[in-house]
Amino acid sequence: MWLALIKQAAETAQSAEAPWYGYPPWVVVLVGTVIAAAGLWIFSKLLKWVLLVAIAVVLAGGLIWAVRLYLGST
């Protein structure tokens, strides 16, 4: 999807109503690629934190459940 958006931006760079009118298509592709890479980097950092929080929640829930089962069986 990212590549399709970059390709579409590069193809419409010649249109007078486009905000990037007058720029060579390779500049539009280069800027789009850098923005896409930055977006993926930010997404990967957020995903890392979400996974760490999910692991902590699962561990805490399992520990609480095990303690309640232990205390309930005595």
C-alpha cells in the first residue's frame, strides 16, 4: 500500500494542482520512502511496548489466578 501511494504521488507530480508540482518524480519517491520508513520505525517501537505490556498483563493475571487457586484449595 505504501508503495502504491508513493507511485501515485510520483505520477501526479506533473499535475498543476498537486502540492509537489514542479518537483522531479525521484524527489517525491525519495521523500515518500523516507516518510514510509520513519512510519514503520515508529510503528515497530509502539508494537514493542504494546507487546511488553501484554506480556506483563498475562504474567500478572496468571500469577493472581494461581495464588487464588492455591489459597482456595487450602
